[in-house]
Amino acid sequence: MTKLIIQIPCLNEAAGLPDTLAKLPRSIPGIDTIEYCVIDDGSTDDTSGVARRWGVHHIVRHRRNRGLAEAFRSGLERCLAEGADIIVNTDADGQYEGADIAKIVAPVVAGEADICIGDRSVARNQHFGPGKRLLQRLGSYVVRTLSATDITDAVSGFRAISREAAQRINITTEFSYTTDMLIQAGRKRLAITSVPVRTHAATRPSRLFKSIPRFIQQTGVTILRAYTTFNALRVFVGLGAVATLIGLVPIGRFLWFALNGDGDGHIQSLVLGGALLTVGVLVVTLGILADLIATNRKLLEAALLKLRKLEDKLDRGEGQAQKMPDDETGRPTSDVVPQRLAG
């Protein structure tokens, strides 16, 4: 029995959520059971109530807004706890075509990929302006290079994830999970692919960021942090080498004048060069420490993966997955009968 759970992070989506739910697939080749999970990230409208009335199987509710990355993480944890073999993440704003869920699930069902990204064909997507196309392509190129993957739409949130991959991914950013997840997956040698998907015009401004410069800044920080986490030694040794090489320039200048009997008037070059060499050594030392910390992280993640697999075995031994209560409310939501979605 292969179970697919489609998760939808939401923030004040009471008006548009019914249309999104209505377009979700009811059956997919290779999938025996399809369920839906709504993550209400501190909505001030009736998003959770709408999801409940529409028969959504699982509802996770944050009492206050925590951000898209945290909503995505909460969704993964709930889906895993509910026994999902494959998890699909989609948006509530209707940007993605619900019928294309079958397309992004297919490589995972076939065992060809751990993660499949819905490629929006950014370069020729008529719903994107020239500026957005350029930024998306540039960002995807950076992520593709740093993650050692061949994904052309790195920030697409439309993606299918196998249970194994979801258990191995640990989102650490507070902004957006998309780039962090890809860099992690690439560095952990997970099989990643993409398929072209259809998109629709945006019905409202993005709630993830307030301006393009803000988006670029936060995405850049997320990419840098994720890459440094898995390549700490390379990053810090590179920075230390740069500082050292720059420091050798004023030192060489001082030695040149000193050999020509004019070293007294250029002592400041020696001081500057010495300071830069010291900085270089300190940065390399920090890199070694950071690499040791990264090694410890790998051990912790390996232990966490074993713990998750052990929980899976215990759940299967009991005959059914444990039901988790609605986040922070203590009220179960998994027993909702999907009346509207059943049709």
C-alpha cells in the first residue's frame, strides 16, 4: 500500500483554499491512498475551519505565524507521522496545476528519484515578468552549482518527496525551505530530478516577501548558510587563503624596500601584512572547528534518521500509525471524514 499525502502550507487562504482542494487529484497510478494535509501558519481568517469543512484529513495549526520554512517542516513531520510514503508540497494560491501532481509523483513512485521538482519553465513562462525570469534563472544557477544538482527551477515549491528523503532532510532556515532543501539533498547524494509543470497567473501578491530586494537578501543568506553548513572547511580555508595572499603583498613590499636599504620608512606595510596573515590563520582555524562541528552534525543526523526508522518499525508493529494531535491545541484532526473531497 503506497500512501501519498499532499500538504498545503496556508496563511489566510480561507477564500482560495476550496478551489485548490477541489483541483487536487483523487487517484494517481501507483498510489493506493491519497490524503491531504493543511498547515495553517497562524491565519487570522477561517483557513482551518474551511479545511475542516472540506474534509481535509490532517490539519496542523500554528497559533502565530512562523514562516513558510517552519510550516513546511511541520507538514513533513505530520505527514511522516501519518505514514506517508510520498509527500507532495503545493501552494494554496492556485499557482500550480493540481493535475500535474501525478507527473511529479511518477519518478518517485517508479523509484527513479528521491525528490522530483515541478519545473515552471521560468525562461519562457508567460506568467513571469522579465525581471522575475532573470532573478529566478540566476538563483537557480547559483543553487544548481552549489548543490551539484541539475535543477533549473530551484525555488519551485511544487515538489514530491519520498519518505526516505523526507526523513533525511532537516530544514534549518527560517525563510524559505526551497533552496536549503536542494543544497542539503545534493550534498547528501539524494536522487533529484524535475519535470515540466503548468502554472497559472498569480491571484495575489506573494506573502513570503514584501519586496524583491528583501527576497534577494533573504534568499542569499539562506543559500550561503546552507552551503557553508555542508562545506565549512572549503569556505573558511578559501577566505583564509585570500586574506593570507593579500597580506603577503604589503609584506613583500616592505622586504623589497628593506633589501634596498629603505625599510624604516615602510614599517606600516609590515604591520598591515602581519595583521592580514594573522587574520588568515584565524579564519583557517575557524574553518577547522566548523568542519568538526559539521562532522558532529552528520553524526546527529544519522542518529536522528535511525530514530525515525525505529519509530516506523514500532508503528508498523502496532498495526497503525500513531495519530498526532492538532499542533498546540491538543485536539485530534485526523479523524475528519472527507465528505466534500470524496467526490
